[in-house]
Amino acid sequence: MSRRKRGKSRDVTNPTVADEPALVSIRTPAPVLEPGHTFGSVTDKISSIVLTRQTSRGWIVGFAISFTLMMAFLYATAYLLARGIGIWGTTIPVGWAFPIVNFVWWIGIGHAGTLISAVLLLLHQEWRTSINRFAEAMTLFAVSCAGLFPLLHMGRPWVFYWMIPYPNTMDLWPNFRSPLVWDVFAVSTYFTVSILFWYMGLIPDLATLRDRTRNRFAQVVYGMMAFGWRGSAAHWQRYEVAYLLLAGLATPLVVSVHSIVGMDFATGIVPGWHTTFSPPFFVAGAIFSGFAMVMTLMIPLRSIYGLQDFVTMRHLDNMAKVILATGSMMFYGYASELFFAYYSGNQYERYVTLNRVLGPYGWSYWGLIACNVVFPQLFWSRRMRQSIPVLFMVSVIVNVGMWLERFIIVVISLHRDFLPSAWRNYHPTIWDYTHLVGSIGLFFTLLFLFVRLLPVISIFELRSLVHETDEEA
Amino acid sequence: MTDFLNSTDRLDMPAGETVEVRPLDWEMLHRRLIDADDPPIWRSLEELSESPEFFDSLHREFPRQASEWTDPTSRRQFLKLMGASLGLAGLGISGCIRQPEEKIVPYVRQPEDMVPGKPKYYATCTTLGGFATGVLVESHLGRPTKIEGNPDHPASLGATDAFAQASILSLYDPDRSQTVMHSGRISTWGEFLTAMTAQMVDRRRENGSGLAILTETITSPTLANQLQSLRRDLAEAQWFQYEPISRDNVRAGARLAFGEDVTTVYNFEKADIILSLDAEFLVGMPGSLRYCRDFIDRRRVAETSASSAESANKMNRLYAVESMPGLTGAQADHRLPMRAGDVELFTRILAKELGAVPSSQALDLPSEVSRDWLDAVVDDLQTHATRSLVIAGEGQPAIVHALVHVMNRQLKNVGQTVEYLAPVEAEPVDQLQSLTTLVDQMRSGRVQTLIVLGGNPIYNTPGELKFAEAYEQVKFRVHLSHEFDETSFASDWHIPKAHELECWSDARAFDGTTTIQQPQIAPLYEGRSDHELLSVMAGHPEQLAYQTVQHYWKTRLGADDFERTWRKAVHDGIVAGTRSEPRSPEWKFADQTRPDVGTDSKSSSPLGITWEITFGPDPTIWDGRFANNGWLQELPKPITKLTWDNAALISPRTAHRLSINNHDVLEVERNGRSISVPAWIVPGQPDDSIAISFGYGRSRSGRIGTGAGVNAFALRAAESAWFESGVDVRQTGRKYPLSVTQNHHSMEGRDLVQVGTIAQFQQNPEFISHDRRHPEEQSTLYPKAATAENAWGMAIDQTACVGCNACVVACQAENNIPIVGKEQVRIGREMHWLRIDRYYRGGLESPDTCFQPVMCVHCENAPCELVCPVAATVHSHEGLNQMVYNRCVGTRYCSNNCPYKVRRFNFLDDTGEMGYDGDHAPTLSLMRNPDVTVRSRGVMEKCTYCIQRINTAKIEAQMQNRPVKDGEIVTACQQVCPARAITFGNLNDRRSDVAKVKTSPLNYSLLAELNALPRTTHLARIRNPHPMLAGPATNDTPSLEPFPPIDRVKFGAEETGRVSLQSNGHVEAPTRFGGSAGVSSSQIQNAIAHGNSDRLEGS
């Protein structure tokens, strides 16, 4: 009701009674690009971050912290390879623990990029333009982090390639029935397409940077990376076609990757894993966490680099709505889990569900409900969606909540399954935490480098928005 | 390397001769060294000039020492050591001889029966507490690798216990003592001979006065003969005996009843009603393997539907009174937890009720016993006279044993279920008396020379006796032992003892049957046997144990045709006709009713509770002799599932009242001696009673045993009682992490272990729901595997399984399963392929204990196979779920997806990190079964149904162009099981044992509803309760969760149903339990109502 009223009050541009509903109010609020920008100002502003701005002290400190954490990750990994995965708390029956939790979590985070880039591109959601580059980069880095965990968590990581179907003299193939093999395909395809899509989008901007930099070295590097882009009409024509095609290719991957990660669990007979609704549930969760992560990163970034004109409140508002929508799907998922556990009549399903809620790890379930269900409800309020601190806080909370969710699915389901004699609690070790925190360090290290070396916002796409917003004005 | 050479050189120094350094020789040596064409090898001039051994060694090279070459032993030794020195010079391994030297070189002409890769089996025996179990040792090219029971031996019948299984690891134990030690320094056998001979000269001069020998229980006829002849020779010499897990009470009970020593053996196959008074006859007792077989055979009545009706009458019934939860109580139809001190009173009452003892004295029943219980027992025993059996435990005082003898006579069981034989022990004495006398004599300085043959008295004698102090008084102390242990440390001389598998000897079984113990391998560490040491004392240092043993048997068996009888005895593992002759002892028992029974002095602890402490041998490391055996240390104790530690076992109610949690450290004090020991809550432990097992708290053992657990011997009183009243127990507020392999003890309302009574079975043999027995095969996406000639399958009879753990160790030995250490067990990474799950049914006070062995069940629709990304676990056409270690990349998905959680993962290279693998301890690689791969880090492993044995049999069959016969393949767990609970074979062969067993209506699939179609199925547990005494009504025990504080889930797990309702009513009545504590207030109130109110005060 209030929403409708609010829509009405702001409805000044369109007096038609028939068009009165809220639809209009979505189109009109804060613009996707603050007015007053020209082609030149957009280019200057964004390329200056890379080309002319001094490396700020903040960047150095942030990078140093991230790099230190990344080194901790490397140290832990070296120790892991030397001694074996027993350094983690992983045990029997909890054969998968933090590494897989981290894997699923990072993969989820890596969802927003492609969704924003490809799906919203195909849907002509032009507000995506300011955030897609950044979101794609985030995707790549998150998928990189994610990809490390399944490798590291193997007992013998040095033979990881046995999971890939390559011709060999032994005539041995992977087991195509195993969802872990699907995972290999899904994640590697997703990573490949994401990197292509991201790089392709970068080419015109790389050419811009090549043209604008005064540093010979940068000219050479950017020039090589730009693949001789001259901006001719033929280039643009091919570019647009290829970009659309890639977008079309990437779109199903958004659904497939996390569906398959969901199937890793759904295929198992472990109570708490063995549910058909896992794949869509995982996808919704991934979008949820991906958008939350974009928000978590975008909010500080736009204020540090003064990008409020390009990443406007409209963007944040839209992302908050997506979070609210997917958060509600998550809530639906949690509720249906409870219901189906009861309705199935299966004692193991019932036990595992009750164990999640009331068991030794009950705190994580209630934490999850608070993080993923309760806090996003704030976004029903427009005022909250406009408040930067609230947006930032909730997005961080959602990220924590999604990590908890994966923890609940992976660890709590495993620690008490069919035979009570095998039940055992899981206790993470210092190395589990090091790898979790270290992977965050790795992620931020890459992100800091990206922000420093490449345009965080797509210059040429934003320039097209300048034209459109000018027209509107 | 020098020690090595020295030991050779010293080996056969003439007795009494000491090394003299003669200056003349020095010059001669120079001359020789200079003149020699081929200069001898030496290391440095300093050593040459200073070391007396060097002179000695040089002397040996001269022709005048030609004795070296005429004596076959020393020539052998010499060649061996020279060869070994050269061979091992670069390896830096000293003191390690890999295998019998004659096999280092390939055969020029191979013996006819010798096929490389094909093991050979030799009969011998292992002993525990002096009593033998006949075994067959599997030997691969001279390396013993596995021990099996000897089917012809009466104490084995083909089975062994966990100790015998693990003794193969003790043989190769890298921490075994490897050299002679003199006052803490490495020495040589030669030096010892010198010292010992000099000592014996002194003792001989005094006709043996001041010479004492301390042994453990001895049944070996040869050893006894040696000792006796030594005593004949030296009239004043003394022989003392002490075994920490002593049978003093048994012997004293027999003397009380008969005035003479007799050995009692039981015929369980004839017993319909058995009453155990704190007797653990299923494990540890001499003959327990045999008893277990006979006892279980009388319970295996409902296996096949055909014979059910008439066989049901024959099922025996066991009543067990227990002072600490044990295997016998777990198997009992009616178990009664009772404080050990009350058993005597109970026995007196029972004897009176049975009319065995005339007594007018009115005796009140102990508070634990209800009148109904007593009536039921008395009724059953009386109606089954001549077919009943009463048996008392070693921990109970002599009077109880005497009363038991009287009751058995009263019930006319003698000659039927009870048999008396001439004593099996060589010289039955009251060992505590013997030890006390020794300590007194040592203290008064009357013992100058003490030879300790085996045993570890400094550690395992009662703390109050202060053996160590007295030992100091002895001038010349020699200790022969496997380890350099506490006693070795306190001795002047320590001689490494040869393992049972390394030396000739003999030993007698529980019924006297004698086995010649033959060595399987030359002593790995220059160990000497008891016989050799005694020969030294007798003045024949050159006499080999082989000669001693053979010489003795020549006198026993007669010289005619000796060679043939001897070979047959050695080959068979039994000397024919050596069973002890039956005795019909006279009855001398007079009623010795003491008025003070049941009112023994009870002092109170500050909490107002009279604590009782009960001691017992440890179920896995016995009296500490197996402390350094990693397999046994890591073996979960049958009831508690503890590993690597002992604990103070207390009952849930006591724990609840005093707010004691698991892992809390308690201080237990008695007469100023105290120990701090972590608490462990065990349902079925009598209230206000603490049970502690011996064997832990070793201060000088190897890398495995040192420091594990708490030494309960320290607390033991000088009278060496097995239980005592009036100890103080205090909480220290500290915690000590214990490692258990099973944290959860309730079935959570799931019908995992199907239990029924024989009455139920007779009424409706099909009482297990059809779904469980024959799970409908649901359709799957994947095609069904084609059927092959063989379909391997297994059935495990839960009525028969007594939970003795022998199969767990057998599996470990057969399949090269590593140990992982206490810390890793604590976080759940134990590697046992076969585990025995233990669940409780019924109330917390005296629950019914069920054992469920679970190993890979080889599902036909195996969930693990589906999810392995690299197809490292695949199905064979014969139905095996195979694990390809080389292909495994270690994703652990298979383990997650395994509903039975039987897969084990090599998380770390644990044995390597513990320094307990072939790299760090070369002997351990000799122990491995060459037919089984040793798995590396990062690889999943699990039960294979002993595929190496399957393939051996298949190859054999193929060569003879015939199908594999039933019974030809015996898995390691099946082979060792004394109760024959495990059946294995070809399911496609309808006449195979396993196929027949699987037709039983008791056969069911664990977790059948998952459609995994396990090839291993379980047979329901059938019990035979007295109709007058209601069995436990519930199918489950409330979980003990409140005690480990981390687990707090509580909810009615049984709302989900899955109750099998059959025509005869509930098999598994649904349980609903709630509340926040494991012991509900109603249970405590019930307890009060049952008359335990005095115990409950002061909470």
C-alpha cells in the first residue's frame, strides 16, 4: 500500500491515469548517470583512475593487507601440500567441510558478474552499464578463489587432471555419472566464458587507455592488450555481434554452474542434500550473494574514487531490490525445507532438519535466518534502500549469511546422517580459517590490482549512456 | 657396528673367564698388524689400543681359538654377523636382521614345497597369563605376517583373540629392546655371561642361598623342568611367581573347597542356564575362546527357519552379575550391575536358596537385586540341574569361588558342565603370597641375586608393596624382557627377550593340552629365551632352547620313535595326550559363613558416598604388556570405545548426581596414594563405583605406550585386592581429552539392531518386517550388473557377536591398516576398516548392550560408486565394491555418500609422522602382508572382503579347473571370530553356508530403505529372557548427550514412525524421550522406589 502511494506521489512525468502503477516509478527515480556529463568528462574521469591519479595511501594499505592475507593463503597451501589435508578439521563423517563451504560460497559470489553483464544486457537493463565491468571482474576473481578449493581439498591434488577427460594410454575416463565431473566442466566453462566476456568488453577501453597514456610502457602493454582496436565501424559492428553472442552463451551458464554445484549435493543420498530443489535454490542463493558482494565492494569504491555520478543511488536501489527478491526466494527455500522434512515422513530427513535447527550447530541456523531472511527485509523500505550505511551493512551481513548457509548444508548434513555410531562433531582448525581468510586476501589482492590497472567502469558503454541521458534531459 | 662385532666376539667366551689385557699382546699385535699380508680392518689406533674388546676380537682370530669354528652356533653367528656387517655397512642399520640368513641368497636348489609368493603355515602357540592358545602362523619367505587360530587346538578351534592377533606387531615392534644393557650402558651377551657366571659361582658356593628367580605364571613343562632341576641343584634357590592379572582367588577357592589345587574347566555346550558372578568368561580367561564358541553355539538357535521350533528349547540363558560392564554382561539375557563387594553376599544368599549351604543366618539382599531376579535365577538353576553352570570371576574372593563349587555340586553340574582337572600350571602358588615373601626377603637383604624372567614387577606390582624400593636392595638384578621397561631400568642387567615367535618353548592350554612353540624367524634383536637364560644359570650357556625343549620331550615322549612323535607334535601344534587328567577331588568345604559379610568397613568420602573401586585387566592392553602395541592401543575398548587411555568408569546416575562429565579429571585416593584419572560415564556401571583398568601409565615403554593413561597399579593395596571400598573421589576441575571412536550411543529410535526374544521368534519367526528382510529393489537409472558365477556376500549374526574385537585387529593385521595416534582418533580419523558399533537398549542403569560389526557392506547399488569423479571405486562383476587406490584422488565424496560410513581416508601420513612406518622403523615393513597394497596419503580405503584371499582361492580353483568351493575363502574377520558370527561365501551357490544363513527369517539389511542392497546383511539379535522377568521395554536408550557438553540435541526422534508392527505386537516399541538431561528425574525416582534411596542422599 505504502509503495503504491509513494509511486503516486513521485509520479510527475507521466500524468496518464492508465499508466499510473508502480511501473513508472521504477523507471523514473535517480538516473543511471548523473546529468551534466559529456563524452569527454566520462572518459577523463574513469581513465584518470588508472592513468593520472597518484597511487593513494589507502590503496597501498589495502593492497598490503590483502597481499599479506594472500601470502598466508600460500603458506597454508604449501603446508597443506606438504602434510596432507589432515591439517584441516575435515574428518569422517564430515568429509567435506570448510574448503567446500568456501568453494560454494565463492562460486555464488561469482554469479553476479555474468548475471549483471549478460542477462541484464539481453534484457536491455541499461543501468547495468556502470557496474558490469566491476561485477565481471569480481566474478573472475571469485571463481578463481572458488576453483582453488576443490583442487586443494583433494587428497592428492597433483593428479587433479584425472578428472578431465583426456585421452590416455590407460584408456581411462572420468566417471561421467559423478557430479564432481560435471562440476569440473561447469566451473571451467563458466570461468572461460566469463574471462572472454570480460576481456572482450575491455578491448575498446584498453584502446582508450592506450591512446591516452603518456607512459611508453603502458602504451605498449595496453596496445598489445587492445588487439589493435581502432574503433572503426567494422570493428564496432563485429564487436556488438560477438558481445551479444557471448552474452547469449554466458546466460545459460549462470544457471548451469550453480545448478551443478547444487547437484553435487542433490545427487548424494545424504539427508539434507538429497533434494530436487537444490539446483534452483542454489542459483537463487548465488544471485543473492553475488549482488550482496557487488554492493559490498561498490559502496566503498564509488566513494573513494568519486564515482557517485556513474554508480548512482539508482544502481544501489536496484541491487537492493534484487537482494530483497532473491532473499525472499531463499526464505521460501528454507521454509519449504522445513515443510518437506516434515511432509516426507522420512525419519532421516526429519532428523537432519531438526538437527540443523536445534542441534549442536543450531547457532548457525539461527544466524542464517537472521542474516539472510531478517536483515534483507529492511529493503522493503525505500529509506533504507537509500541509506548507504544500511546498504553496506546488510550486504556484508548477507555475505556472512550465505557462508553460513553453505556451512549448514555441507557440514551439518554430514555430521549426523544415517548411523548414529558414526556421528561426530566437526571442529575447524587454524588452517581452515587461514584458508578462508587467505582466499579473501587473494580476492582483494586481485581486485586492488584490477582497480589500479584497468578501468573499473566501462567507458565506452557509459558514453553511450551520456547520449541517452542527454536526450532524456 | 662395533656392538655388533663385539657381541660376536664375546659370544662364546668360556664361562668365568674375564678379559685380561696383557702388555705382551700389545707388541704382538703391532707385529701382527705390520706383518700381516692382509691387514685386519680397524677404525682408529686409539680404539685399537684402548678397547679391551679389540684385544679379545684379535685373540679370536688366532687358530688357538678354534673352538669358534667347531661350535655350530657360534660359527653361524660369526658368519651371520660378518655377512650382516658387510651387507648393512652402508645402511647404517645395526642390530636388525631382516630375515633368516639362509634365505638371503636365492636357493640353488629350491625346496620342493617352497613357492615364492605362497605363504606357509606353521603351528605354534601364543600365551596370555601363561596359558596357551594354539595358532598357525602365516609365513611369507620366512617372515611371519599373520596369526590364525589352530583349528585342532582345544583352546582355539581356529579362533584367536585380539591379543594373539596383535602379537605379530609386538614381534616387529621397533621399540623392542635390542641390546643387552648393563647399568644403563649398552653391553653384550658375552659380558653378561661373564658376570652371570661369576655370580653363579658365588651362589653355587652357598648352595643357591640368596638366589631368587621371579617368573610370571608358568605352564611350560620344559621351563618348569629347568626351574625344578635348578632348585634340585641348588637347594636354597627360590622360585617366585607373580602375574598381575592373577588367578589367586580361583586357586584359593579351589583349595578352600577341595583342600588341593585343581583346574576347573567348563562345558558350556552342555549348559542351559549359566550364572556368571562377575566372571568375564568370554574374553581373557584361560580357555575363553573355547568357552565363547561353546556358549554361542548354544545361542545360535534361530538361524534357519527349519529348525527353529525344536531348537528354540535348547537356547541357553545367561544371567550375569557384573561389577563393571564387560562382554559377558553385554551378552547376558539378564544383567545385573552390582558393586563387587556385594557379590559375596549375593552368592551366600544364592547358595542358601539353592540349599547348597545350610545356614540359618538371615541375610538381606544387596540393594541392587530385586527379589524377582533372585527367584528367577534360583528357579532356573534348580529346574535345570545337571544342565546349569555357575561361574565366578577372578576378581571375586576365594569364598565366592568355594561357594560356586558347592553350588555346582548341589546342582549336580560336576561331571556335566563342570570338570575338574589336575592343575595345569607348573607350580600353582598363591602368587601374591609369593611376591610378598620375595619383597620381604629382598628388603631384609636375603636375596643377593634376582633373576626376573619376563614380567615388569616395578610397574605392575601393587603400589603399596613398594617393590621398587626392595628391589634396590638386591645386589645383582637381571631382567629378561621384551622392552627396556621400568624394571629393566632398575636392573643391573637387562637382556632382550626373544618373542614367542622367535624361540623354541612349550606351553599348556586351559585344559593342559601342550603345544610345542616353534620359532618362525630368527630373533630379530638377539633376544634370548627363558630357557637359554636358565641354561646359563645351570652352567650350560651353550645349550640352545631347541635342545632344551627337545631334550625334555625326549624324556616325556620316550626315545623310541621320538623323531616321528616330535615332528608330529610340532607339526600339529599339539602334543597328543597331554590334556590334564580329570580329578574327582574330595569335598572339604565347611560352611565358613562370616557374620561380617556385607557390612565391611565403609568409610565415607566428603560427599557422603561410599565409593568402591574395581580394578580389571584392560580389554585391549591387558596388564600393560601390550602397552607399546599400536594396534591394541588404538583398538576401541569394547564397551567404552575408548582408545589410548584408561578412565574411571562411573554410572550415569552417579555422574548426574555429582555433576561429573566425561573428560573431567577425578582424583581417586586411598590410604594416601592417589591417582588423577579422567572420568567416563558408562551405563551399566554400578552406582558409586569406579572401575579402572590396569596397563596404562607406563613410564618406560616405547613411543606408543609411554605416557598413555594412568597407572592403576599405583593405587592397588598390598593385599592386591581387585576391588576396595572406601576410596576418596574428588573433582579436580581439570579436563583431559579422551579419544573415543563412537560418540553417540543411542539408536535415536532407528531400528538398526533388530532385537527379539526367542519367545517372539517362536511365535512369529517372521517378526522382522518384510521390508527389512527383503528390500524391494527399486528401479535405478543405471543398468544392473550382469550376474557372474560368484556373488560374494556376507552375513553377520548379531546374536553371536560378543564384541571381542578380535576381528578388528585381524582385519588390521591382514590388510596393513595403519594406526593414526590418539589425537587423530579424537577427531575421528581412525582407520579400522571394520568397526563394532555398540548401542544400548533399555534404561541407563542396566541397559542391554548390542554389538553391531559394520564394515563395507558391498552395496549392489553402491552410493559411493556413483559419485567418484575418477571411477576409483567400481563394482566388480562378482558384486564387490572395489577400491582402486592408485586411481583415487581423494575427493572424499564416496565417504560422504556412504550411509554406513565405512570408508576410511588417509588424511595425513600418520604413521610416518609418528615415526611408525617402514621408513622410520624398517622392521615394520617386514610385517606387512605382501598381498595387500600399503596405501598412501590422500587415498580412501575400506573393507575389500579380503579380496587377496578371494583371488588366491580363485586362482587355485582355476588351476584345478573347478569352481571355488564353499568355505575355501575365509575372510580375516571370519577366520578369527571365536563365535563364528561371520559367514562369507558365494550367494549364487545355494548350498553355501552364507546362502543358507541368509534364508533365515532373522536376516535383514541394515538401512534397507535406502535401496543400496548391501551384500553384507545382519541377523537379528535373539535373546532368551526369563518369562518372569520382563526384558527392557524400550528399543533404545536415551542418549548420553548431556554429558559431552557440545551435543545438546534433544527431541523425540521417533515421531517419524517406522515401527514394525507385526501380528505379535511391537518388536521395537517406539520410544519418545525428552527432557534436557540424559537421566530423567522419573528414572531417578524409580530408582528411589526400588530401594536405592540411601545411595541417593546427599546429592
